[in-house]
Amino acid sequence: MHRRIIAPGALAAASLLLAIPASAASWSPGAPGIGDPYYPYYGNGGYDVSHYDLRLQYQPKTDELQGTATILAKTTEDLSSFDLDFLLDVGEVRVNGAKAAFTTSGQHELVVTPKQPIAAGTPITVVVRYSGVPSTKSAYGFTTWHRTPDGAVAADEPEAAWWWYPSNDHPSDKATYDVSVAVPDGTQAISNGTLQSTSSKLGWTRYNWRQDKPQATYLTTLALGRFDITTGTSDGGVPVVNAYSRDLGGNDGAARASVERTGELVDWLSGYFGPYPFASAGGYVPNTTTGYALETQTRVYYSPKQFASGSNTSVVVHELAHQWYGDDVSLKRWKDIWINEGFARYAQWLWSEHEGEGTAQELADYVYASHPAEDAFWKVAPGDPGADGQFDAAVYDRGAAAIQALRNEIGDRAFFAILKGWPEKHAYGNASVADFQRYAEQVSGKRLSGLFDTWLFQPSKPAAAAARSLVKSAEVVAQPKSWKRIEATNDVHGH
């Protein structure tokens, strides 16, 4: 999706994120931000999370959520206190079994002070008991908790966790998850990964979901409501779970005609990106008024608005491509967003080529010719677009054109080896644009700094010579047949 928020007082916040010198006192508070310049207060310093165990109960009529979060982590410095990113009302916090003091700070910080300071390298178990009405909470003037007629959905980018569980909310701190949710009988709870079990007692049904591969916090989703759930297995052996709100109205058919092709598209993408990296795939379409889609890991979130004009497999391809580029291999800092969005857009171009609706080269030519040199489109540098431009159309379209330029420069053999090798090299980890350039140079045997600089970092339109086989700036290029469906994804990812 895709919104961007700049935390107020960003410059002041930056000073809080400076590393504590070795000569400082042994015990110090963990930083209230992980160190990302785009979002100074997102994430936290001083610890690394390995697992979240979330045990929740939700009442859809009142939007009341109760929960106990058990967080397994290890300290990375000597801590007198540490922060969690969270908005709901906390009743108790324990650290390694002992009650801890806690308070709130800033827009979304829960500050925890353990009974005793904790040395670096210490495993910690943090238990947070909490409750609240998520839809009444906001930070920086917005909410990412979306009410529906029969429940709610948590899905947004770059933040969504604060409204339903405490976390270290930055993609660089990935973890595994167990999400257990009790809802009134007749309501369902959908999350990431695989459904381990369900049980019913005294009018409540509990759903137990497990994500056993590392997952970024913003990719963790929760959907609560009445759904029609379909299951199956792709030809390649990937289990698929899809869900549709029962009140999608006229969008229901187009949504199903698109999302039910998930298994086919996962197998097709595996031919380019390598084996599917997770234990399940799928998507869900709740009855929300939002307009975006989000690559929530293994269980993609789609707004019904994406299907208001009919089926659109292109948007499904985009979000599924993220399972490799964005979910399996996640960005190190938010400035590395091109690795997520440029390659997901390029997957749409490959699908267009597969469907005979315009080749990747024709789409790159169209992007290049459609934006004159003075267009603001070329002022956005996909390799570091800034928080204001993080989800600009240029990150997607110019970003994909950059990938086609790379393909032209190194040839198909090296190019497709890179597409498949990158998710394997950095499986379940994090990587940057600089890491990708080094990897492309290693595989291709070519120096690519000039190409990357021209296409990803210069705030200007690449010259026709730099575009190689792309058309000249003034040339009129026919619009590829697939363009409108691909362009619809720009609206999906608008901010």
C-alpha cells in the first residue's frame, strides 16, 4: 500500500538515535527508534526479536480487543529500559517473569523498565497484557485499523502493528509468529501462514495461525469477520487459502476470478524467482472502503475496489511477486523500497508478456516516452526516493524501466540468473539497493555503477543513449494492451 508518514520532529529525533559511546554508563535506555532516517521513531534500539506469540480475543460488535503478547528477544546492548511500538491500553508488563514498570511516550512508544537492568546478549521474554478499542486509537493523525461491517482488518504499510500488538516495528527485525484469536461463533479470524487448529467453547471459536518463517511486522495481518474461505493446492504443491467477505456485492465475482488464480500465478512466478519461499499462499478480500493492496506475507490483502472494473490478475501478480521481493528478502531501510516495488512491477510486465499484451521492452519504451524530461516523474530517484516519494509512481514505473535497462545491459542469461538467485542468496533476511548492485555485478561480471546511478539515483531523465534499446524521448509509442490494468496498480498503491 502505500502511505508515507513523516514523524513530527524528525530532525530532533535523529539526535536521539545516535549510538551511545563506549565510555557512557553501562546501563542505558534503548533508543526509541531503530535508526531509519525516513521514520526516526519506527522500531527500537537495544534488542532483536525472534518470535511473537499473540493470544487475542475480539468482539466485532464493539471492536474490543484483549490480548497477551509474549515476545522472545535478545538484548544487543546493556539496557536500563527499552521501547515497544504500541497504542492500546496496557495492564501489565513482565520481563523474564518479573513485573516491569511501564509508561508511554511520544505518539506510539511503550517504555518498559525492567526490575533489574539487562546485560547485552541476554535472552528476554517480555509479556504484555493489554486491551482497548483499536478504532479509537490514532498516531500522527491516522489509523491503520480498518473497521468492516462485521469486524476489522489490520493491514497497512509502513506500519500496522501498533493497533493490535506491541512490537519492534521495522522490517529489519523479522521474527516468527503464532497468532491465536478467539471470536464469537460464526466470525472467523484470518492471519499469516498456516492454520494449525480451531476449537470452540462457550460461544467462542479460537483460530490458531502459525508463520514459521521470519516475517516483518508490517507484513503481519489480521482479518476478523464473516468470510467464505476456499482452499486448494497449486500444481507445484503450494497450499492456497483465500477468503472473501460475504458482503462484497457486485465486486465478488471479479475478486474471485482474480484471487482464485493465486496457485497458478505462484507456480508461474516460481519459474522466474525460484521455489515459493513459504508454507502457504493466498489472499483475502474484506469489505473495506480502502483502495490499496498489500503484500501481507502468505495472505495478501486486497481491497474490493481493485476489482470494481472487473477481474485483474495483474494486481495479484504484483502482490505475489512481493512474496519473494519484499517478504522473503526484505529491505534494510525504507529507502531500499525499489527492491520491493520495482521488481513487483516488473513481474507485472513479465505477465503482460506472457499474456501477449505487451512485452517488458514495449512497456519500458512506453514509460520512457510518456514522461518528457521536465516531468516531475524523473525528479524522484527510486534508489532513495525520500519519505515523501517512497510510494511515488516513479518508484514503480521508473524502477521497472531500470530493471529492463539492466536486462538490456547484461543479457537474458545473467539477468534471469539474478532474478532467481537473489531470493536464494538473501533468503529470509534483509538487503539494500547497494547489496543488489553488488550481486548483479558479481553474477554478470560487469561494472554497473553507472547504470544504477543513472536509473535509480539521478533526478533527471536518462538520455536516449543510456536507455540503450529504449525509444528516443520525442518518439510516440503505442500504449500496450496491458497498460490500463497495470496502471490501476498505481492507484492501488497511491498515498
